[in-house]
Amino acid sequence: MRKPLMAGNWKMYKTPAETHAFFESFKPLVASASHCDIVICPPFPDLHAAMNETEASNVEVGGQNLYWGKEGAVTGEVSGNMLKAIGCKWVIIAHSERRQYFGESEPEVVRKTEAALQYGLTPIVCVGERLEERESGKTDEVLAEQFDGGIAPLTPEQFARIVIAYEPVWAIGTGKTATPQMASDAHRFLRQRVAGKFGDAAAGAMRILYGGSVKPDNVKTLMAQEEIDGALVGGASLDPKSFAAIVNFPN
Ligand code: PEP
């Protein structure tokens, strides 16, 4: 019912030349994949190369961040308008590294999500608890706060156009994956929260991705969970064979 989405987040890796090389290998490996949407989010300087490489392919491109507003005196930032103009269809918002290193908090998540929607981008809005929060039994509380502050203020029309990514911070880049049960529980909690705010139909339609050390050897088990609608993949999206194996999880 919900089409899976496999999104790669390259973080601060790859030059334009490395971007070309990645797509040369990756595209043929996923050319027949129609069971899921495929997105790569490279660093900004690689977007031009990524757009050229993915033209007329089944791979779409996204930004890793944006700033609200169309343009302005905001040194070092990139707007949704600019991402759209270069050809992006997607943008990651509130990745835990942005929350942790750049202090992004819920009011900014709302503004960024609204700005992305205004320019026709699909935001992938990240939520997730830190290790100490999980260990002290606060996972649901944290997810509720992030949902209530960063997502619930959207209108139903805006909400219908976003994707949520549940990324437990302790699983990102650590090789520790949430068990399928942990991921399912968190996704179910978020879906209930969505139902409470936006209704059952919106909850049923919402794609919730899992992110945190997704690899070719664990993707099948994760995707077998009814609640998991795709993956946001960091490290394993840098290698064309590895990300292709994740995209081609049903095979
Ligand atoms: C991420 O960057 O969103 C991520 C989940 O990274 P990794 O797959 O490397 O854990």
C-alpha cells in the first residue's frame, strides 16, 4: 500500500568526480527497480553532477538541508528555491547530526519543512532518540516531543506531503542497528501520534523510514516489518553495490 522509499544520505562525502563514478556503477544495478522510490542526497557541490547523471533514470536527487526564505543575506546557506531550481525533488530536514552539531530544534524543523513544501520539495523529516534517552526509557517521550513540536504544527495538507524518518541516534554510523522489534515499536508509536493529530487515513498513508546502520545484510529483515516503509541510509549508500543491494532488497 505504501511504496517503499530508499534514500541515501552521503553526508560530507564525495567530490563531483566521485559522484559521476558512483552513478556510472549504480544506475545499471537499479535500472529495473520499480518497487521503490530511489533517492540520493549528496553534498551541495555534487548536486549538479548528480542531476546530470540521474537525468532520465529512476533515481531522484535531494538536498541534505535547506534554509527558509527564497534568498537573502544568510552566508553559507542554501534555499529550497535553489534546490528546486537545480532539480532536487527531496530534502532531508533535522537529521540528528544537524540537531546535534548545529542546534536545530523543533521551531526550525517546522520552518524548514514549510519552506521545502513551498518550493515543491518532499521533506524527509528526521526524528529519533539518543542513547541515554533510550536507556532511561524516554524514547516515546522524545519522539512525542519531536513530533508535537516539529511536525504536528503543519496543516493536514502540508503533512500529507512529507515523509518521516525514524533514526535512533545511537544507531547512526555506529554499526548498531535497532532490532526490527525496536524499530517497529517506534514506528507504531509515531503512526499513532499521526493518527491522533491528522486522522487514521493520514496515519495509514504516511511513509515512515528507518535509519541507523542499514546494510545489505539487515535490510530484508527490517523491510519485512509492516511498519517500516523504507530506509534512510548513510554509510552503506556511499558504495554503489552496497546501496544497490539495499534498493534491490526483495531480490
Ligand atoms: C544517516 O546518516 O541518516 C544514517 C542512518 O547513517 P548510517 O546508515 O551510516 O547509520
